Amino acid sequence: MTAAAGRCNAPGAGLTAAGYNSVLERFMAPMRIQSWRSKLPVNAWLWLGLTGALLAGCATSAPNWPRTGDPLVDGKAAIEQGPQRDQVLWQYRTAGAAMRRGQYADARALLDAALARVGGIFGPDPDAKWSRSYFASEAKKTFLGEPYERAMAYFYRGLLYWMDGEPDNARACFRSAQFMDSDAEKQEYSSDYVLFDYLDGLATAKLGGDGSDAYRRATNVVHLATPPPYDLPANVLFFVELGRGPLKYASGEFSEQLRFLPGKSAAQAARIRCDGQEQVVPAWDDLTFQATTRGGRVMDHVLANKAVFKRATDAAGNAAIIGGAIMASQQGHHSAVDEVGAGLMLAGVISKIVSAATTPAADVRNWDNLPQLLGFGALHLPSGPHTISVDFLDAAGQALAGASKTLPVEVWGTPRDTVVFVSDQNQ
């Protein structure tokens, strides 16, 4: 029965709420319940048992590990003690916190573990298959993240590879990050991160290859600022991130539509100064833009179908319960009519239970400590210790009060580049 049929063609559709309750109360009198309960077929009780068990199986329990307030300690506890399906999510979050504390060894290990799982699970995944069923929420699947989240995991890992003197592995990560963005609904938004292509070409050029194709791709998809030509002798590379990135939320009648709250950043650029040199690093990529220009997901269609099914079964249940109650409440107490009415009510109850068990809600688990903006800069500095000053600039180019940072940096000798990670969220 369709939802429209349930609304418009149900017996007694014009019955008032008070009248409906009166009919139900009369029908459910103890003597009457006994009269039809004994005549229900065995398979009807089996259905009721199964649907009750299904609803019981949907219950979730709250995490039971202690919280300390330290994102690294709490994140590692969640990885070890939380559900396996959330493990990658916590590895992402904890790696982000480790990056901003300068605990790069922790970040490497966490990202390696997360990306190994991401790379190994793109085949058939039982959790993902189960999440597409009517009675399991999308959040039951193993979390891998939306494309922008997976892209950032590869980006951070590439940064760390370059920090370790491995630009070839860094380049592979930047290419993987761009690939994560390749399956956009509109071709114009496919693989359109400026920074990833730019870094691909820079690594290629520093390794003695021709990075012009990657540079051309980067300059063809400019959204914010145009990246400069490659400065190959520059040996200190600044990876800059600003603000706080987008957050997911669900909308729609049954929370079946995945949406994004835009990220925010008071800083729009960073000014880097050292030994008389100065460079303003503008933002090149915007993660809110990347999150919201992907277009529809395959899962969006699954969730929409779940929402239709939930609505239809709920309407069908209402219609059957009302119709059965009216039949059973007729004067004369004919046993055959009573049985039909009882059967309709039972079918309605089952339909309502099935509707309640249907879970079309979108998965809003979120890598919630990503930045909003990404940029890149480079300086020429002699090897040895240096002190670098960083100001974060607003849209008018003015330094944000209280946001400046001073970073001690040990510059490697040639040919290895020195990589500096700069975030306005640094701890």
C-alpha cells in the first residue's frame, strides 16, 4: 500500500482522535483481546517476535571508557576500546590533534593505520552492505569518511613523508588525495584541489622530472589564490592550514539528507618572516567548498528509498489499525468480522513496528578537527637553527590580535627540504 493510499483511502480516515481512541479502547477490552488472540496463526506471533527482536537489536550503548579532556589520550582510548567501525574516525581525529602538537611520530602511526584500512576495505564490505538494508543505519558501517576527509588523511601523510625526506612517497600521497576527489557528480568539481596538484608537480620537479603538467592543472582550477611558479631552490616548505572545517548534520523528515555546516576561519592568510625575508601565504583550497561540491552519493539514493519505505509502512500501519478497530467495534459481535478486524490490527501493528525499525538517517560521524583553508609557501634559508615568526591575517590583511606564533626551526642542509607545518590551531 502506498503512503497516499494510507492517508486517503483508509477505512474511517475521517475518524477523530477521540473517536479513534474510543474504538481502540473498546476493542482492547480484556474479554475481546482473549477472543481473537487465541485465533491468531502461529506465523503472526512469529512475526511479532522477530520484529520485537529487531527493535531490541537497534539499541546502542554509550562508550564506557573514561574521558580525560586530552584529545590524544581520549582518542587513543576510543581507538582501543570503541567500536571497530569507528576506529578510522578516531585515528583521523587523533592524528589531527597530534599534528598540531608537533607529535609527528604519533600522527604517522595513526595515519598509516587509518589509510591501511581505507585502502584495504574498498572491496566488498559486510558492514557497508548491512548499512544499506532498511533496518540498519548508515552509521553502522565502517567509517572511512567522505572524500574530503579521506583526501586530508592522504594530504597529512604526504606532508609527513616530505618532512622525513621522502618527496617521492609524498607525491604518491598527494596523487591519492586528489584521486579521492575524482568521483564528483559534476566533472568541473572532480579532482579540483589546487594544492594537491601543485605539490605533485613540485615534488616531481625537485626529483628531476617535469612538473609542468601538474602545475598547469593546479592553475586551471583556481578557487581562491593563484599559486606561484615553482621556486626549486627554496628549501624550507611551509604547509599552512587555517580555521575550523565543515561539520556534518542531517536534515529531512527522517534525517536522511546529509548536509554540511560551513567551516569558519578568521584568518585568511599567514605572513611568514625569518632573517629579513617575508612571504604572505594565502589560502588556496577551501574544505567547505570541497565538501559541498561533490554532488549526490550512492548512499543518498539508498537513504531516500529507506525514507519512502518508512513513510509507506507507517501509513499502511495506521490504515490497517484504524480499519481493523472499526470492523471489530461494529455492533453484533460477529466472530468472523472480529477475526478479520483483529488480523487487520495485527498487520497494522507489524507494519508500524517495521516502520519504526527502518533507519534512513544519514551518517553524520565527522572528522571534526579539520581546517577550513589550506595554503603553501617556501623560503630560502641557510642550514642551521632559525626562529620563524608567523602572523595570521584577516581578510583586510591585518594581523589577528593574539594569534601570532614563533617557531624554532632547524633547517637541513641540501638536498633535503625542511618542512614546517603551520596551523592557527597549533598547540
